[in-house]
Amino acid sequence: MTDTADDYIPRHLSQELTDALSSSRIVNLVGSRQVGKTTLVRDLFQGGKFITLDDEALLAAIEADPQGQLESLTSDLGNAPLIIDEAQRSKSLSLSIKRIVDANRRKGQFVLTGSSNVFTSAEIADSLAGRMRTLQLWPLSAAEINRSEPQHILDWAIQKEPKLAQLKTPDALSRSDYINLILMGGYPEIRELSLRPRHRQYRDYVNSVVERDVADILPIRKTDVLRRLIDQMAARSGQEINIAELTKLLGVRRETITQYLDILERLSLIIKLGAWTSGEGKREVKNAKYHFADSGLASALRRFNTTTFDIEENPTALGGILESYIFNEFQRSLPLQDEDIRLYHWRSSDKKEIDVLADAGSKLVGIEVKSAATVSNDDFKHLRWFANEGPGKNRMFTGIVFYMGTEKLSFGDRQFALPISSLM
């Protein structure tokens, strides 16, 4: 399960990208800085022309004459794509690309990468429907790190009769193995560093995002507030967020907090997980949860180390970040599932809750996360209530508890316990 920093790890999104290029005029690959976007597109599309808008001279030329520069760059490409790295740095690019692909219906003309979406105008984005495919590249998944095939647990769970024998036997990992995976995170070059330099690199990474990437979305005056908000979000990963509390804590207006959260979402640092509602219950809580998009980054900001979760230290700290780790594994897997599945969380006003609820239309999968090596029938109480008496009673419902043990277990009535290593 180890790899060297300079050893390229194949990405599961490769096939999706290749398919998108053959069916769309524009492929827009979005993801946070250093997640591997440039490496991926250069590896996949070697016949295309690669440019980066980190080149200040080229950026200035495109800003001065975007239409002319793009036409010049694409004039001798034939059927190969023009790959534009850090595309979000140009404010003039999107409209010119739209004009070019409106005049030419050829598939695979442009591959854009960036830390945020270059097509920020709703009018332009809407007009490109059917001509552009946007894909998100996240930090490495556990299966990618393990150089395994993509995990399809959600597809497995929504079958008519899911059976444990259909799942591969997972690796037998210890609690310390899981903690190390969480602490390392999924950024390809950073995760392999030892603890101290890794923490420093992750914190420097956040500083570079605040100082550089934020300005590509919106120039802000209070970067110190944004930096403090990032720390607060790391501490609250896996929780419902109280905006009023953050407003008071950081000493800014509610509108500022809301705007900054939107920026962090667009930069793929945090993920907003909406609340699932059945449409029939006033007793369902509708507050969103927020998850930090990478456990290693969140751990560095919180200064977690291998002893943080010991019984004599702060064992309860593991719960929230482990939940985010599991959620992120499923978030990364969504484009790879056969079914169209969306993720939510669910909580009732009387404090019944499900950590992650996967909605596949008439089929639901409830996911609970337990930071222990054992599991009991009591761990399924909210899943069973939801399936038998709650809003899931009229749908096909599968419940899964992920835990730090080693055995795949069935608890009857489509309720299963799976080792976290099943995700690998």
C-alpha cells in the first residue's frame, strides 16, 4: 500500500475523461491545486497541445486578444485537443471558447483544468449544455493509493439481493493503519512525507490557496478571516454548521461567512452535504453538513498525530474526521458507479440520524461510521428505524455500518457491517 512520491498512480477518472473528450466539445476538469490534474491530462492526451496560464506572458496575450490567440493555438491541431492548464486565471477565456465551439461542432476541441470552474457565468454555462462535460478530480482515493480497481459498494448495495460473497475479501488493517491513512490524506506529492514536513506542507498549501487561488474567484479584503474560517471548518468537519456561531466567533457579517464558504467549496477544499428530506416530514432537520475534502489536510490544520486518538489523549476526535474520510471515499466514487447516485445526510428533530444517505431514486443506502473494531446490532438502530418505520419504509433500503474490524458481516434485512478497508 505504499508508493514513492515520483511514482505515478493511475487515476480512476481516466476513462471518464477519455469518454468525455470523445462526446463533448469541451472537457472541463476542476480540482484543488496539487491534486494531480496536470499530470493526468498530460498523461492521457499526449497528442494535444499543452499551455499553462501560469505563464504570465501567455496569460497577458490571451487577456488582450482571447479570440485571436485561441484560433492561432488551435489552427494546426487537427483532431487533437488544446489543453489549457490553470484556465480559471483568465477572465476572457470562457466567452471566446464558447464562440469557437459554437462555430465548430467537432468533439474534443478543448481540455481545461483549473482549481475553480472557468465558466462562472450562469448564462455561458447554460448555453454550453450538451457541448461541455465538467468532471471533478479529488485527492487520491484509498483504492487508487492501493492501486486497486474502483470500489462499487453503492452499486452493490442497491442490487435486488446484495450478498457479502460478491464483495472481495478486504485487507485486514489495524486501528493504527487506518489512522495513518487518515493522517496522510490523498494529495499525491504531500502524503508520502513524514509527519512534520507533511503538516508544514499542508499548511503552506492552504496559505498558497488563500493568497493566490481565491483571487481567481473573488478579490477579498479579509484574507485573515478566510484563513481562520478554514481552521474552523477543519475543526468542524462532518458537522452541521451554525453560521451564527461562526459569525460571532470570527467577528464578521453572516453574508461574509456565506460568501467565504462558497469560495472554499468552489476551490474544492470543503464539500457541502445537503440534508435529505422525504417531502413528507416536518420533523426532518434541513441543515447542511460540511466535510473537509481531504483528511490529511484537515489533520494537519488540527495538528493531529498518531497519538492524538489514544485513550489518554482525545479518542472522540477520531469520529468526525473518520466520518469525513468515509464520505470522501464515496464522493470520489460517484462518477464510477453504474447508477446515478447522490449523497446526503439525514437527521430527525428527535436526533435519529444517518451519517451519509445515498439516493438512487427508488433505492436508498444508509451509511453509518463507527470508529471501533467491533460492531453490534445496536449500531443499526437508526438504520433499521429509517427502513422499517421512517421515511425509507416505502423504498428499497440497504444499511451499512463501516467499522475498524476485519470481517464482512450480515445483520439481516439488508443490513451489513463492512470493514473500512472494503473501500480499498
